[in-house]
Amino acid sequence: MKKNIAQVQTLLEALPYIKRYSDEIFVIKYGGSAQLNPMLKEKFARDIILMYLVGIKPVIVHGGGNAIGKTLDKMQINSHFVDGLRVTTKEIMEVVEMVLSGSINNEITTLLNMHGAKAVGVSGKDANFLQAQAIDQDKYGYVGNITKIDPMVIQKMISEKFIPVIAPIGAYEQSGHPGFNINADTAASHIAVALNARKVIFMTDTSGVLDGEKELIHTLNEEDIDTLKEQEVIMGGMIPKVDACLHSVKGGVPKAHIIDGRVEHALLLEIFTSEGIGTVIKL
């Protein structure tokens, strides 16, 4: 009986959030351990289905750096990083697209569909909805910055009750061009702005943004982030994530979240509880 009462209390706590977020678009950057661990994959799929069933409109943008690296190793293709970016030759770009638009995207859409969703996989090259140009062709090769997004492509899918699953490959206006490898965090933030999303959520392998004592910081704004960068508290791989969050909120997304994807049902805990589990960035 006590267990049943506790379950009811949990549902009652979630009810205001369900009402608040019904019919809203949430962009979710899916990556890290949540994308690799079989048990966490199942939890993620169930979280997305529950969000979908209560009226939230999830849009998933996924990474795949580990899988790309493993595939390149198997194919005996050498690759290296400069400034944290994988230098992407035309040969490597073919592998990037094969892994992101192929195996990873198919795995996510299949998993969601098996759990009862209507998920459809797309690449940024589909209908050229995500256009890009080289950051620095000589230095990074086919690594791109987003120059334009056509939100109508994704909005059409959402209106037809589909869950879009997006591989961050950028298109280029020139015919026959191999496209661009886009950072998934960057892609998620730009897509969230273009769709006027209510939230953008970045799933990571850390509990969120940590202070100098390695304690979780629950809320941040731009001034806080600038200070923590100067103090080198925010550094390394966390910098592009907070920058993506700032791009989102400056572009009109009310809140951006960085959460620990290693936690079971991390999405539901962040969205439907008053405490949440990660860091919220807002203006």
C-alpha cells in the first residue's frame, strides 16, 4: 500500500509539469553513455515515449563520436583531432555519414518504434534543411558551422505526430559536395532556436556543471558562466556545451539543461520533478 501511495504522489507531482509542457517542443541532444549502455538505451526510449504520450513533442539530435572512431579503426583509416575537433577528410566524411545517418540513426528510430512511437530518422542533408559551411577547410577539413536551417522540414514531421531523429550532417549548396560533420551540441542548439523549442536538453556523462568543489551548480546565467570560464572551473569539453546552451537561450529558448545521461530516467527526473537533477542555463 505504501509503495502504491508513493507512486501516486509521484504522479501528482508530475501533473503540473505535464499540463505546462503539453504541446511544447523539446529538443534533446542524445549522446554519451546513454547512447552506448543497453540498459540506458531502453530507459531513454521509455522516457521519450512517456513524454510523447503526455503531449510533449520530442526532437532528438544524436552524436556518435565513439562509433565513428571504432569504425575508422576497423577500416584502418587514421584520424586525429585539432582543438577537440576530428579533422574530417573526404574519406572520413563518408564514414561519418555512414555511421551517423546509417547505423546510429537507424538504431535509435528502431528502438523508439519498437516501444510504440512513430519515429523517423533524417539527416541535415535531407531536403537541405540544415545547411553549413567549413569552419576552416585547411585546418579541419569537412567540419562545418551551421549557416541556415529550414524548420519547416521538422515542423511537418511533428505535425504528422512523428518523432524526428536527426543526424548532424550539414548540407552544402554545391552539387556533389560530401557535406559537413557538425558538432551534435551545436546542431541541437541551432535546431532548438529554429523550432522555437520550450527546452533543449543535453545528455552528458557528468552530473551537470560543477563548481570548484565539484558540487553541482543547479542554475547559471551568462555572467556566471563567464566568471567560471575565467576561473577555469568551466573548461575542456564542458565549454562547447555551455556555449550551446547560451546560444539556445539567447535565441529564444527559455531554458537549456545539462543532465547526467548515466542516471536512469534522467529525462523524466529533470522535466517532471521540482528539484531536477542537472544544471539549468537561462537568461
